[in-house]
Amino acid sequence: MQGAPSLMRAPGLDLPVRRRKGVAFSMTALADVLFQLLIFFMLSSNLSAYSMLSLRSGALRGDGGGEAPASASTAVTETSATAIWTLNPDGIVASGQRFGLDRMQALADALALQQTRHVLIILRPDVPVQNVATVLELLSAHGITSVQIAEAPSAPGAAP
Amino acid sequence: MSMRLPTSRGRKVQVDTSLAIVNIVLLLIFYFLLAGQDSKVRTQLELATTTTLSPDTLPSPVLEVLGPEDWRLNGQPIRPEALPGALAASPGPVHLLLDRNAPAGLLVGLMRRPELAGHELRLVTIKGLGG
């Protein structure tokens, strides 16, 4: 009579019998939530990559110009060991010759061939910052890291 | 006398890929979470673009230059005379945010400012498709 109670049912009640099964956990809902989180973070994250360009001020000493150092920390550059570029809004003046901005690559190649390691960039005040960044980036790509920046003489008739 | 081994019936093996998908999506979420931590300073300036420089995070302090006297340090307006005191706690380089169309005279003027003397200046650019 051991198995008799399991076979007996209360008269009149036909309730469903819960059968024990292996519980299968569905990951569909979890994956949906995670995908929504992923889309949210993808849209809200800022993937813009910044870069840094070191700025060093410089001044000329020698026969090329008579600029005075701007401050005590300003490096004074010998003209004989340094390439001097004057950056204008429409181009570059290097060694007395005027080049367009599209020739900057060739100029930097020439500097690399001459193994010039120091460049002094003389900036006209109205040159956009984008051009300055482009020149600094180009020189950095050619391994020229010693780049100094000076302001062009304010005399209106001064030749570059 | 022959042995009757149990025969393998042709059951279809079901590989549960949902767990792998959930793992990959979780990793992507962590990545974008960390990548999204970068933008602490929001600026309306259009930064100069560079293409070949190695990307970097934007460290502090960040000096946003809107004009010769209109400066923001880490997003907060600051007067130039108050800058040395604000930078006293961070003796490292100062990262400059300038508009790409700003005149170079503004940049050279910054390099000559006595408030920034003693600090290395770094111009912040943004990665672009073309210069």
C-alpha cells in the first residue's frame, strides 16, 4: 500500500498537476536589454580622438633678423642651423622663395633630405590656426620635432 | 554471442549561441562606456583637424580661448589674471582649444602671455578626414 496515496485523487477536483521539468532559462529578453543598452552607449559616447601639438616660441638671432626674444623662456635660434619658414595666408616663404600651401609636402621632404632638425615658423597674424596645425603636423610626420614659432615683424613693409 | 551496444540516434545537437552573443554585447557595452568617459569639456569651437597624429585623450587643464580676454578653464569662465592661481595646482602642460579659423596672432599672443609663462602649451586638434 505504499504507492496507493499517489494514485488517489480527491473526488470532484480535477486540478492540473504540475509536473517538474528542467527549467530552461531564455536569454532572449536579456539579449534585447543588452542590445538596447549597447545602442544607447554607442550613441552617447564621444569617439572623437584628440591630438596634441606642442608649441614652442622662438626668435631669431644672427644675420637673418633682429627679432628680440619675447620672454626669458623663448629659445633663440641660430639662423645657420635652422630652416626658416614664413607662413602667410596664401603660402609659405622659405629661402626667399614663395610656395603655395600645396607644396608644403615637398618642402618638408626637402628638409628631411637635408636632415634639418630645427624649423622656425614665422607667423603672419592673419594666418588661420588650421594652417599652423597643418604645418606642425607635417613637420612632425617628417621627424622634425624641434619647431619654434615666432611672430612676424609688425612693420608693414617688412619683407619675409 | 553478439553484444548489443546502444545505438546513437540521430539527434540534432543544438548549440546555444545566445550566451556568446550576450557576452560580446556586454564587452561592447563596456567599451562604449569607457570611451564615453572622454568628453569632459564640451566646446562650440571648431578645432583644427589633423590626420596623422596619434590620437590621445583630452587631459586637464584645458584652456578654451574664445578671444584675447575671453578664456574658459576646464569649461568655466576665468579672467586672465586669475589663471596663474588656478593653474598653480597643475604645473603640467596647458592644452589650448582654439578655433581653426582663429588668427594665428591670437595663438602667438597666448604664447607671450605672462599668465601662461612656465607652462608648456599644447594645441589640441581633432582627428579629421583631411586637413
